[in-house]
Amino acid sequence: MDYQFNNENKLRDFLLGNVSEDERATIEDRFLADEEFASQILVVEDELIESYLRNELTFSDKENFEKAFLAHPRRRERVLAVRGIIKAAKAEAIFKKEEKDSPSLLSSIFAFLRFENAFARYAFAFVALLFVLGGALLLLNRLNQKQDNQLANANTAQPTPQPSINPTLTPLPMPSPETSPTPSPSPVKIEPPEQTLATIILRPTIVRDPSQAQKLVLSSATKTARLQLNLERDDYKSYVVRITTVEGRSVWQGGPIYARKTGSGTKAVVVNLPTKLLSQDDYIIELSGVSEAGPIESFADYFFSVKRS
Amino acid sequence: MLKLLAEDREEAGLRYEQFRRRLVKFFEWRGSLTPEEHADETLNRTARKLVEGVVINDLSNFVGGVARRLIFEMLEQREREQKALGKLSEPVALIEIEDDDEQDPRLDCFRSCLNELPQDQRNLIIDYYREDEHKRIQQRKVLADKLGTPLNALRIRARRLRAQLDKCITNCMK
């Protein structure tokens, strides 16, 4: 089978898992053998991630993308990395625009000296004209004084002091450049959506006492519950989470999940659950670690209650 | 195995690294959670075959076959692990990417890594990613013209820069 892989749509289909096994094998073989082709697929992959983040994919492509990319920790990290770039790039673009609209004092002075605006040009022309006039007046004054001296010498009379014409050029006040405080970069303001996310931070517990359990309050608007399971030690490569009610009904399980550093510096395993899975009840989270060799061992329990408002 | 890649040892080493990186990606696409380990194991197994005297005419084809064998083993292992967890009522749940207000440490790392880039590279990555949909395509064409480079070369360059940032962010997060 010989495919023309100049068609990048075919490569997108491959990345989304929308090709036959034969086509997949052919693309993979060529990817391994051909460095240039490999670069091209990686570019298409990046742009596919970008399209997803910018909401440009069709519904079915979006579904396929989420299955292929978001369920896999490494690929999910890549999506988050691209998201970070897009956010930072937009923030930087806004900052640059603000700086252009409200320039700093120094940049205003430099702009003025480079005659970047009409005001600077007119001001310079006016000052130049004044210098020319001033020079002309000074010359005239000197000529007058010379004549006066000649007359005075001729009359030998006490020269009547003449008022001296001594135009002093008072420097014109320089038009002060626009001054404005250096704008501090204002972060891109993302309007917070309605409170659709509820977070609970949990520590491992030995005692399963409902009265001591931390409560997660969910309203009808809350769509996602974020469970942050703080780790006393991060000893495993990855983790598996299993959530049941205290009666033993299975609610959710998933993994592998990788520990991440929280804002406070502790390591935690974070799970985001659709709140439709959590009715008002008491829950146990069993956390298991996956070691390098592969075995899974349960090592911590977390306990929380859900209250519906 | 290096001799199969190139006569010159240094060039062979370079090609080995490029090949290994592609293998890592291959395993990632196939759902491996440890793609580097699988890539190394693939190359080790290939090297062992060479030592045993197997004649390999097409190295990439041979390695592809070894890699697929390893994927099969990986899937078998995964099935055993899932059975150990008990029967799953659902497949592994998707962890959604949502835009939340919580301070994401990844973003802090990103900003610091971006600032570490030389100015021209920093500007390139920002200009490349800042616009939305229709403007973005036009903006990238303009950027390519400004840099005097074909659009495709710009895409590849931007992708490499982003991969570089990835590494920096990963180190920052540790």
C-alpha cells in the first residue's frame, strides 16, 4: 500500500485513530524510517492539539481527540503545555498593546526626540523659528548698539543710557511628554465562569468516622468535583484511585494518575469527577500505588461526605 | 547496530538518538505509559538479535516489528493489572482539561521557561501562537515572510521550540 502523505488530513485521521490497522502500520513504519516525514507528523500533532484547544474540531473529532489524548498522561501534559503557550502568548500580546497605547515616560521622551508624532515635529519647528528670530533680534540689537556708540562718540555728550535690548530667550517650557505610570502587565482577565467546580482537599485517614469527614458541598450548578488527595510521601511511579460509598457501592475507579505538586508545595493526586456520580452520601477513596516493577498496592484511604444544596 | 545506521560513528550516534526519539513517540501513540523504557527495550532486543547473528537488511522495519511485539506484551500486562483491580465497570475516565481559576503551577513554570529563551525565539513562539483561527493562519504566513522562511519550515521550528519548552517545564515541575 502506498499513500501520499502530503495530505495532512490523513495524518490527522491517524492521530485521531480514524484509520485502518493497515494504514496505521504503514504510517508508523514510514514514521520510524523517515526523519522528515516524522517531523511533519509531529507538526500536524501540535496543530491538532491547538485546534482542539481553540474549539475548532468537529464534534466527532473532538471526541476522538479526547479519547486519544486526554486519557493518556503524557499526551495530556502535551495538551496542557500547548494551552499554556496559547494563554501566555495572548497575555503577552495584550501587554504589548497596552504598552503601545500608554507608553512609559522614557519611551515617550525617546519617541518625542525621534519626532515620531506630529506634535514633536511642530514643536521642533516652533523652537527652531524662535531661535532664528532670537538670533535676528540679537543681531539687530548689536547693530543698533554700534550705531549708538558711533553717535555718542560724535556728540561727546553724556550718553543717555538707552534701554538695552537684551532679549533673553526664556526657554519655552518643553511640552511635557505624556506621562503615565508604567503600566504593570495586567494579567489576562478570564472572567470566572459560574462556580461549576468544587474542590476538596483530603488527607489520608485511618478512622472512618462520618462525623469527622470533610464535607464537599455541591450545588445544582456544580459540574465537576475536584478531589485533591494529599500524599504524605510520593513513593510510587503512578497511582490508581478507587471510590466507593461506605456501603461498598463502586462509584468510580481510574488510573494511572501521576502525582503533581500543589500550590502549597505538597504532592497530591488530583481527580476531577463529574458531580453526577456523587449523590449525597459518605465516600471512601482507596489510593493504590503502582511501582516500577508493576505491582499495585493499596496504601491510603481518604474519607469525605457529599452534601447537596 | 550503529554500523547499520551510518558508517561514521558520530553520525550513527546522532541517527540512533533520532531513531530512539521516534520510537518513544511510537509507543506514546500506542498508549504506553513508559514509552522511553519500551523504546530502550526495543533497541536492546534488536541489538541482542544482531549479536545472535540475525541478518537485518532493513533496520527500521525490523525494529518496527520488535516494537509491535512489545506493544502486544504491554497490552497483555495491562489486562492482568486491570484484572487485579477488579472488573472495571467503565474504561479509565477521561481527566478533562478545564479552564479553572486555580493557580496552575505548570503555567508558572511555563512563564519562567519562556523568559529563559533568547529574545528572538521568545518573540517567535509568542507571535506564532497569539492569534485565533483565521487571523492565526494569516499571521503565520506574515511571520514566515518576515523571517524569510517557508511556512512549513516555520511550523517545524515552532514545534521544536515548543518541545524545548516542554522539557524545561517538566524539569521545573520536579
